[in-house]
Amino acid sequence: MLRLRRGTPPRRERCPEHRCARTCASRRRNPRPLGRGGCQEFALLIDRSHPVAEREAMAQALLQALHPVWQDEQAAVEVRASLGVASWDVLHPDADRLFQDADLALYAAKAAGRDVARTFDAPMRAELMRRHGLVRDLGLLLRAPAGEHAEAGRLMLHYQPQFDLAEGRISGAEALLRWCHPVRGWISPAEFVPLAEEHGLIALLGDWVLHRACQEAAGWPEPMRLAVNLSALQLRGDALVDSVRSALTDTGLSADRLELEVTETVLMQDARRAREQLHALRLLGVSIALDDFGTGYSSLAQLAELPVDLLKIDRSFVTVLGGDGPRAQQAEAIVRLIVQLGQATGMATLAEGVETPEQREALRLCGCERLQGYLLGRPLEAKLLRERMRSSPVTLAAVPLSLPT
């Protein structure tokens, strides 16, 4: 069984969400050698046994057959595909299992960079079971009143300090989600947040983060700000504005102390919906920050229509600041342009990923207003951050000039 996902479907065919769902279902009940299984997915059934080397050669031949450019009078179209291969398992002689194995191989091919073929193996199924286990445990945590569950561990928030460069002191902190699993240890948000999005848990997770973070920040000295990240699916959903309003009301945190961060790429996916949501959030009195600015290719015209208060300069520019050579000069020029854009439009600027004194000095010379990074402070548990705030005013002058251990 070979599952093939084409990059560009023929124009005359319709997605199963429209008219071809019944056709696709009938093809699965009455399999043919080649059939369409989805909007851009096709299945090829080979009814005789082949050695592994022959199957792999056949898969590569299929991919190569798609490489020639299709040309007409007005356009040249290139088609690329990802291909997953699975063979009949005598221990599990089941058609559905065969399709599932081919799908797992297809996902592995897409994860490997596309335009490649991958053959199903046992580790792929083990990875699938591991992911299913994470989704189950995350659901248990979100249903537990205190965010803890014996089998699933604990969700918690750490807070990374942000500094005002002009005043030389801490101005707030960004809430960062962490998961400590009793068996798997620390699990990266880069792994479990996409799983929450895929399996319909992101609204619950986002609501949990908002309420916990606002409750913590309500006890900080004023006017310390709290920054909370929003996912793309949260921004597209219907519950976000009510969730933010509820978090502010329940915790007593002043709206002007909450800063909601969205990435520039999110705005590209559904600009109209994002604009509506951000304006509705702004009416609550919260601030809006545009994260990873300079990497998402959004237009200045689009930016002018959004209620953005803060531009977060991406760490990819900050990393090379303070060095020698063309890359450092180019990064400094970009940072200066972002700062000037912010000044001209009334938006503040914050640089993330500051790790060296040279980077800090370069950002100061560029006119950047706020800084965040390991040079200034690593993410801390809530209790440690409160102790740091209480012990003495945290100033830039008191921050070590080398990376903390």
C-alpha cells in the first residue's frame, strides 16, 4: 500500500468537504489499484508481494514521475509529493490497519521535508502511541482542578523577566508554560502545544494559562506587566475574548497590565479574523504585542490596520548583534528600522534572546526600549520571581554581565 499526497491537485477535482466525499467512501469500500482518498491524497494498492528494495525503488519511481514540469501557454506548474509505504502484516490482516500504517509513513515523509518516501516501521507506531498518551495525560491535567494529576504530572508557569532599558529596572515578565511528567520528565511546549491544537484542547489550555498567569500577576507590584502568548487557534476561535474578560474579572488584574502576544505568521493565515479579534481584545483595555516581528512577511499596510502596542524583535536578529562582519551590520540595520517604525507609529519595541553584553549595548544604541533574555534573567518559578521582586529593586546595573549558570 502506498499513500501519496500531491502538492497541487487537479483543478477539476473537488475536495471531499464539497462533493466527492461519497465517491471517496465508495472507493474505500470497493478498492481499485489507484484511488483518491482525500482532498490531495491518493492510494495505490499493489496486490502482490515485493521485496523491500523493489518497494522502495517503486516509490522513488513514482516521485520521479511527478517531477517533470507541466507547461501550458500561461504557466509552468511543478508538482511534488510525499509518499508513505506500508505492507500487509500477517499478524494484523486488517485493511484499516494497512491504511493507518501507510498514513503514519506518509506523516513521517512530510516531516522529513516532503518530496520523499518513507516506509512504515515499528518505531512509527510507538511514536503514535506516545503522542496519544500525551494527549490523554494533557486532558487529565486540564480536567484536574489544581492542574495536577497523579498519572499525568503537573502543568506550571514560569516567568521570564523583561527590563525597561531607559529606567534600568524590571518592567514585567512573560508567562511560559511548562509540563513536568512523572514518567517522561519535562516535556517541551513545542511538542505538547501543537498536540493540544490538533486534538481540540487548546481552548482549555489557553484558558488555564490566562487564569493562572493573571492570578499570579495580580500580586505583583504595580505597574509590572504580564505577557501571555496566544496560539493561532485561540485567535480564530470564539471563546478568546470571553476567556480574557473572565480572567481579568476573576483575578482582579488591571487590564492595562496584561499584554497578549500573537506571532506575525498568525496574522497572515486569516488577517480579517485576526483583526476583528485583536480589536475586540483591545476594547477590554489589554495591550497587544506582535511577536517574532520581522520574520512573518506581513505588509506594513496590514500592520497599520492592527491595534498593536509592542513590536517584539525576533531573536534571530539579536543573536548576531555586537559582532563583526556583514551579518551583524545587516541585523543592526534591521533592528534600527524596526525601532524607527515603532517610534513613528507609537509602538514600543522589545528585543528577546539577549544573551551577551555586546548585544545589550547594540540594542541600547539602536534605541530599543525593553529587553528580555538569559543575560538579564532566566525563566523563574512564580515563587522565585516574587522573592526577587521583594528582595530589592531589580535593575540592569545589578544584572551579571555573563550568562547565569
